[in-house]
Amino acid sequence: MPPLKHVSTVCANTVTLPVREAGVIAEADVLVVGGGPAGLGAAVGAADAGADVLLAERYGFLGGSATAALVMPLMSYHTQQPSPRQAGSVTLFPTDHGFGEPVIAGVLKRLVDKLVERHGAIAPTPETGYVVPFDPEVFKSVALELLDASGVRYLLHSLASGVLGGRVVEGVVFETKSGPIVIRARTVVDCTGDADIAAFAGARYVIGRERDGVTGPMTLMFRMTGFDRDQFLAYVRSHPDQWYGVHGLWDLIREATLRGDLSLQREDILLFGTPHNGEVVVNSTRITGASGIDVCDLSHAEREGRRQMDQIALFLRHYVPGFRDAYVVQSGSTVGVRGTRRIIGDYVLTADDVLQARKFNDVIARGAYPIDIHNPNGPGTIIRRLPPDEAYDIPLRCLLPRGVDRLAVAGKCISGTYEAHSSFRAAPICVATGQAAGVCAAIAALGCTSPHEVPARVVQDELLRQGANLRGMR
Ligand SMILES: Cc1cc2nc3c(=O)[nH]c(=O)nc-3n(C[C@H](O)[C@H](O)[C@H](O)COP(=O)(O)OP(=O)(O)OC[C@H]3O[C@@H](n4cnc5c(N)ncnc54)[C@H](O)[C@@H]3O)c2cc1C
């Protein structure tokens, strides 16, 4: 049976649900909703700023897209320099651009250091590339350890479904196996990736591309093990026009397509190495025309992603040297959703801000990852890089939803355009905006004030005390 046919979730045929009661099971200075990269940053940042913090997450583990959707590796958080395009570079890690200074530190540094210490990641170096390959299972454990070390309480298996207080958020309602529950907080940080809490509170937002609302394609990621890296790299060395950095295989794709064995939805195969020698993570499925906040679309995307994954895995095994004995050991527990809602904040970050490496007085995080737009309608990816050795600032105003109080937002759903989002959605930048939102929320909660009233300078001082990198600050 196919998944339910697409029907708009806002449909004509509605019923009124019975009024129900919910137990208030906890109170906190700061409630962080969502335990992905942004949620980790927010919870640790808020706790280290002295707040009593509770993090609630819908799944039974932390890490968000990094673990649930197997989105690997952590993308670049270093400035880059142009280096000559080297066809056939023999690597499974991107080294195509020179490697500069890290522009993010703080909680991200703690996360990466702990992952490396636990042999769950490869630290970025000019030789291994400017990304951080990691093991998602180690990531899940390290994320819990980070919360424990900062004294953050957490509740798993809790899906936020509403807010108390409307535009002045007083608490959040969660659906759980114990029935509906409520957690009250002085300030809430929305790290759901979809701006769920902001939307429940009535905040204004945009979805996808400004001109037509189209969102970036989804991808079901998967790991293959039993992969012979030496054989693969030997093939790449002997076919230097067929592999560039971490993607390619154009001739083999053409051959398989002509034989009817493959109908790839993107332009090439994109593979990343992991910390394990016999393993790659494959980022090559592409599901277009589906919304990550529509349950019918999501059901369709899971089906379509799995169909594409099976076909790509067979292609790799039958056509690509090094994959003969490889098999899919794990696919994402959920399809990866690149973007849905973005709040409209007191400032909207633009592609120009990113590409001009613009600086702001109220900087609270920095990014150096390029604009990276996956075609929402089919093959093609646009990459536009920052100037060499440069980074852009993200202002505090991008984290504060206009017209809603006692709420800060972090991660991929902060205030920015569709194009700017393709840069600031990189997981390391989400950790950094998370830490800043957590710090702002903690200062607001402890001072009984609104996040909108917290001076940027106070947030910056605390972030610097916590080891964040705000070098672009003026
Ligand atoms: C296919 C794909 C490939 C990508 N490739 C890379 C890459 O190689 N490197 C990189 O750095 N970035 C990559 N990204 C981007 C990056 O993974 C995400 O943008 C980043 O993880 C976003 O972090 P976040 O914390 O904002 O949201 P998420 O990682 O989505 O985390 C949100 C968390 O909130 C929880 N949640 C959601 N709704 C609720 C709710 N209502 N109640 C309770 N909990 C809730 C979720 O379960 C999740 O744990 C990729 C993204 C995709 C989709």
C-alpha cells in the first residue's frame, strides 16, 4: 500500500477535540525544546550561564539530524582559502579548499574534543579536510555526557504540541506515553529545527524560497560498511576526471542509467568517509516537492528515500570498485529535512551578509560555510564561497522572533533568507546559535526580563567567558 495520499493538513473536514487536562510535571528557568546541534548548544550555554535548564526531545536520543538522520560529517567551521581545483583528488573528505582559522569554539569545541577523545570523530586538519567525520552512536552518548556535565535535566520521548500563554510563552505542552504534560519556564528556546514553538506561539515565519515557498530537497542518508577504501581510491586515482573531493562517478552513473539500473535524482554520487576505515556515508538520494512539516509529504518522502537508497546501494555494489561486498548497515531513522519554517526576527540575515562576510555590533555567532543550495526541483547544487580567510557574523536579532516574548530560537530555523539559510544550517553554526540563544534565555530568565531587552553586550560577555569565538566583534 502506498502512504496516505497528499492531503493538506489544513483541510476542510475538521472536528473539535475534547478539552483535556495535563499535569505540570516540571518548571525551569530555561526550557530548551529539541536536542539537536542547536539544542545541545542552547542547553549547555544556558546552564553554564547559571540557569536551571530542562531539555525536552521527541526522540529517545539526542543529536537531531546528526544522529536521527545520519547527517554527517560536521561541515566546515574554518575560514577557507581558494586552492586549485584538483580533479581526481584521492580522498573521502573535502580538502578542495585551503584550511584557515576556526570561527566557532565554545560548546562546539567541547563536543568535537569529546568525540575525538572517544575515538568517535576525526579532528579537522589540512590533511583530513575541513570537516569532522563522526560516529553517530558515539555522538549520542557524548551529547548526554555534555548535558550531564553542565547539570542539564532532560526529558526524552516528548513531542511538543502547543504552548501556554500564546505570544508571551509561559510553558510548552508535550505529547508523551504518559499522556499530555506541561513544562513551565521563564524562557523557552525553540531548537526544533522547524520553529514549532514559535509557530505555536503565533510568531510570523517564512517557509522555503521567498518567491514560491519551495523548500530544499530532502535526503535519506545511509551508511555502507564492508567498503574497500583502497580499491575505491585506486579507481579514483586511475580515473582522475571521475572524482572531485567527495563526489563524482559521472561515467559509471551514465552507464548504469543507460542500462536502466539507476535513475539518480542528483547530478553525482556524494560520499563521505567516516572515522571507520571500511565505511562511507552516502548523501545521494534527493526527494523534491515535499514539505518537512506535512505528515503526508513526510510519509511519501520516507518511501521515496528508501526506494532511491536501495537503487543507489545496488548501483554502488555492481558498478563501483570497492563496493562489491559493501552493504547498507544503517539508514536515517528519519529522512533528512534541509529546511522548513524560518522565523522573522528583528533582523533577517541575507546571502549578501554571508558572501560579504558582514560584521554586526550584536554578533553572537560566526559562520564560514558557503552558500550551498541543493536544487529543490532536480539535479544541480549551487556553491558560493565567502572571501578567503573571512567569516560572517550572525546578530542576536536573528534569534528573537518579532512580536513574541519569552522565546528565543536557534539552529536552522533562525531569521534569514532561503539563500542565507543554506549556509547557517550547517550543524556547527547551529551549535553556535544555540549556545547564544541559551545564554540570552538564561540572562533573561535570571533577570526576570524579556530576551528582547537583554543587551547584546551582556550576551557577548557571557559567550566570551564560555569560550565562544566572536573575533569579528566590534
Ligand atoms: C540531508 C542533509 C544533509 C546535511 N548535510 C550536512 C553536513 O554534511 N554537515 C553539516 O554540518 N550539516 C549538514 N546538514 C545540515 C544540518 O544537519 C542541520 O541543519 C542541523 O542539524 C540543524 O540543527 P538543529 O539543531 O537546528 O535542528 P535538528 O538537527 O533538526 O534538531 C532538531 C531536534 O528537535 C527535535 N524536535 C523537532 N520537533 C520537535 C518537537 N515538536 N518536540 C520535541 N522535539 C522536537 C528533533 O527530534 C531534533 O532532535 C544537512 C542537512 C540535511 C537534511
